[in-house]
Amino acid sequence: MTLLIRRIIQLALGIAAGLATWPVMESVIRLQVHFPGYLLYTVASGALFGLIFGAFLGSADGIIASRDRRIAAGIAAGGLVGAAGGAFGFLVAQGVLFVVGEYLVGNQFEVRAFAMPIARAVGWAVLGAGVGAASGIRSVSGRKVAIGALGGFIGGLLGGAAVEYGRLLFPDAAVVHLIGLLLLGILIGLAYAFVEKRLSFGVLRMLNGPFKSREFILNQRKITIGSLPRCDIPLPATEKGGPGDSRNGYRGIAGLHCRMLVSGRDLFIQALDGEVRINDQPVKKDPASPLKFDDVVACGSAKLIYRRE
């Protein structure tokens, strides 16, 4: 799929996460009086909100790659990391509120109007960072962790401010809480997309076959291509002895076909178990071959062009 569709999916999942969190938030607010202490309420609510946002947004990579196992793994990893980020983030918010309320503001009005919503927005920002980092943690990619955490933090901070000021100005208006949560999901998705675009190494665009026009963003320092589901860019392979390229796959795609490596801002490609060509020139396993914008890479019968986003 194109990068535009990728962004739309990310935004749609953010909106869905906001919708799913809304009734949970309303229930948690009503149940607050039954918690034995405010600290426990803070940790539990943060973990619950982070779990929901993380599960929805964590499924994005699998949905984009059309891989059921990756969707399930993304939901699990996103939920766990999101829950941890939410619990920690809401604890951080309490710490920020204590420091600001104790040392930087002078009366209850300032605490209620400024310190409390800002501190809680910081909590949402940490939650967003955890949600955004989940995909990178699952794929063991430090760069994806950094991209996701930064994008999630920015989106969480802006969206969290919308949530908290909405709750402050309209404490009994459930629809305002819903709007705030929807903005939170949208802003996390938008901020992640912006940071990903700024920090990516470009895209590979498929030129032929069943994946024609599909685009793969290069946002990791090591990217594997092949027919195995665990590959970062999975390409379906036709059966050996089959009729060749079809609507379902490509000829000559090995399980772990090749690997792309980033050194500084330069991109290299290295053949592994399959035949790779750059502009019809063969690529060896060692040393890796440099890749420039507008180069055409052939993996078996699949052809991809390396472009700027």
C-alpha cells in the first residue's frame, strides 16, 4: 500500500483507540471513589488507558503488512508496553504536579487551572511515548523505538492537553471527553507520521507483480527482505515449479532473500539467500553494495525502486 494509506490506517487506529478508551474513562472516573487510594487509582487508570491505546496502535505494522501473526504480536506488545508507559506516565504526572504545585505556583486556582492539566498532559505524553515505542521494541529496532517514542510523546503531550483542559472546562460533559480522546489518538498518529517521515531513509516502491505500487518506508538500520513472515519487507513467493509470477507471489524469492543496511545516511544492500540485482548489476553478499535514489532493485522477479518519501 502507499504511504498515504499507511498514514490513514495509523490515524484510523488512533481514532478507534480514542473511541474504545472513552467508555472506559467514564467508568473509571465514576469508580474513583471505590479505590483505596488516589495513587492506586492513578496507576490503574494510566495502565488501562495505555493498554487500550497500545493494543490498537500496536497492530498498525501487521495491518499494513497484511500479516495476521504480526497483528497479534503487535497487539500483545503494544498493550503491554502501552500499559507500562501509561502507569509510569501517570505516576510521573503526579510527581510533576507535586513539584509545580509546591514550588512554582502560589494558590489553588493556579494549581487547578495550570499545574494539574499540564502535569497530566505530561503523563499522557509518557503514555504516548510508550505506545509509539512498542513497535520498535517488538522488532528489536532502536531507531524505530526512538521514532515511535518521540512521535508518541509529542502527540501525547498535545492530545493530553486537549483531554485535560476539556475535562477541566466541561467536567460533566462526556462528549467533550470523547473529543479530547479522539484528538489524542489523531495527534499521536500525526506526530508519529511526521517524525517517521523526517527520520526515515526513504522508501522502496514496488514496480511490478501483486504488490505493484506498494511502498515500504525504510525506518530501521537493518531491514530484511524475503518470503519469511518475520522479514521486515515480506514478499510472497510462488511455489517452485509453478507458473511464475501470479497474483499471489514472485518467482525466485528466498526465505531470507537480502538485507539492507544503513551506515550514517548511506544505504547498502547485501544478498543473502537469493539473487539480487541493482540496475541489472548483480549484488554480492560481501561486500554490500551502495544504493542510490532512483536505483531499481530486483529480488528474484520482484522489482523495487528506491525513492525519497
